[in-house]
Amino acid sequence: MGSFQIEGGHKLNGAITPQGAKNEALQILCAVLLTNDKVTISNIPNIVDVNKLINLLKNLGVKINLLSKGKCEFQADHVDMDFLNSSQYKNDARQLRGSVMLVGPMLSRFGKGSIPRPGGDKIGRRRLDTHFEGLKLLGADFNYNRQDYLYNVTTNKLTGANILLEESSVTGTANILMAAVLASGKTTIYNAACEPYLQQLCKMLNRMGAKISGLGSNLLIIEGVSELTGTDHVILPDMVEIGSWIGLAAMTQSELTIKDVSWDYLGQIPNVFRKLGIELQRKGDDIFIPYQQGYEIQNFIDGSILTIADAPWPGFTPDLLSIVLVVATQARGSVLIHQKMFESRLFFVDKLIDMGAKIILCDPHRATVIGHDFKSKLKATVMTSPDIRAGVSLLIAALSAKGTSTIHNIEQIDRGYEEIDKRLRAIGAKIKRI
């Protein structure tokens, strides 16, 4: 188990470029199974979760050619569906939650798909009902092997259907969408997720010959086609990493430039950080965060305490609530953080309390933060990263703290952030991998 050793209390300076979006990459990579032709993908992040999925595709028989850093060519013209029966597939797919999005393309193109109950972050229950209920409406037969925790779907023919999703699941929408593009007839998906990464998937599939309309809305209409062709695709910058660097600049009272952020796809992120009192400037397609001695949390118009809650796009992404919570520990004022989607995601706050933060954990979904206004620095400590986003939040806390901290289980952080220690050192952070 690896660890980071962080000497906190240093101001950072310079520019940092966000990696390609993890959540988009997982969708886009699964979509290469939908065609015999070559698909070239650029700006692929070199992170553990994405590399695990690429390795899964390789073991399935997909030809993979590394063209340059972050750019690969994929060709799924000889997929070995028998690999699904192997213990290696069941073991490898179980380690990655994003592997569930292999099922839709497999079912659509090969008539069957299988996935073990996937792992990933320990942040609470994440049901797969939405995925399989949608696939069943398209004509799939579903079976769950309780002994092996294995989900199986088969079909002789998928047929378009009207689908109303119980929840606007991003991965569920992607899975059903990828199954529907090769189904016979018209499919409508209502209450569909509409976040930028899902829009990117739709745009890519349309370039491949799919007929999808309603992009950016919660009603997708898909006219099934008989086959798809190859294409080139560029992955967007990771909005969660962008939010992480905004939080890092504020907590360390640093002047930072975040390069090439694709402003038009950031949604509520700049607004939420501004509500915390953080100054953001748009310079072309960059974000410039100037040095601030402090930042003050806004109240609501009626004077009541600000509440920041997650919501499906275009609401605020749940992946950044951990960052917002940490940033609030040094703000002037108080804020209520409401994590609606996952009941275990706030349980890392005990580490911040150990560091001297003033946080009241109201219940598994809500925490009230009373900011220090930099009058009292967080104290260095030894911590363990429970998941990707909490891990980075603790890393930001350690970089702002007085003294030397150690974070264990940094494999969790590596799952979502590319060479984070190297990139942070480039802007002046005192961090080393041990």
C-alpha cells in the first residue's frame, strides 16, 4: 500500500492542465465495442480505473494501438465473447464499477452480455436496477446468478421501446443508449442523464452513424441503425479535477491558472465556488485564481445559512462535494453540505475533525462546516484515503495544514488522478510518494 508524505503550509504558483475526464473515458471506451472499424480516442487519462478498462478490452480481443501519450486506436473486429466465462474476466471486471457499461454494447452487437457485481468506491449503495430494467424493455432476458454475483443478459433481437428511467443515472443512460443504437426501431429514453460526458458519448455515436436526437436534454430519441463505423474522438477535460484545483488554490492561498478547462461545460462549478467567496477569473478558456487572504461564504437572500447540495446535471456534481466541504473549513462563515446521492461519502470528515476542522456531521448525508477564516490552521496528521474524492480532499487539507502529514491507501487517489504528485510538485507542492 503506497502513501503520500506532504509538507503543508506552502503557497503554490503556476499553471496546471486538467487531465481527460475519467467519467467520460469509461463511457467512450466501452462504445468501441459497437463497431468493427477503428476508433481513435485522444486525451485518455493515464489513471488506474481507465487502464483497468483498457486492459479488459484487450483481454476481450480488442486490438489496441498506442499512437501517442493519451491517444489510442481501438478495433473490436474479433471480440472473444467466451472470455466472459473466464475467472479472469470475473475478477478483473469486479474491480471496476465502470465495467458495467460493457453490457449494453455487448448485448447490442453480440446478443449477450455479462458482468460481475462491480466494485469501485465504498461510498454507499449504487443500484444497477436502472441499467437492467432498461435493457429488459429493449427485449433482453435478464438473469442474476446469486452464487457468483453475476448479471447476465441475452437477446435474439433488441427492439426499440419507450423507456422512463426511475433515476437519471449517467451510467444507466449510457448503457441503455449504447444498446438502443443498434436496436430495431425507435427508442425514447425519458429522464435521461444529460451531463456533458453523456452528450459527448451521443456526439461520438452520431459520428459513427447512430441517429440520436435530444442531446443535452432529458429526453433522448434513438432511431436504430444496422451498423456503426469508426471515428475519432477527443475527451473533455475532467471537471472534477478542475474543481479540485480551484479548491486547492483557495485552501493554500495560492495564485494558480487552470489551463484549457472547456468553460462551456463546467455548469454550476464556478458559481458554487464563488458562493464560498472564491474569486475566479475567466481568461480565454483558462481559469485564473488570484491570491486571496480569505474568502467569505454567502448566505441566502433571506439571511439563512447557505446549503450546497448535489443534483443531477445541470445541478452540482456529487463528486465535488468533498472538495467543497474541505474548502469551507477555512472560509469565513458557515455552510451546510448535503450529499443526497450516497450515504457514506461524508464519513471522511472525522479525519478533518482530527486536523482541527469545525464540522458537525448531522447524519450520513449532511454536515455543517464552521470556517476558521485562516485564523487557525489545520494540523498535520496521519490519514487513510477511503475513496477517490475523499482522498483528494484530504490531500488538499494536508497541503494547507501546518506540519507534515501522511496519507495511506493512495491507490484510491491514483484511480482518478493522473501522476498527481508529479503535477503538484511542478507548482511548488512539497509531496513525495513513499
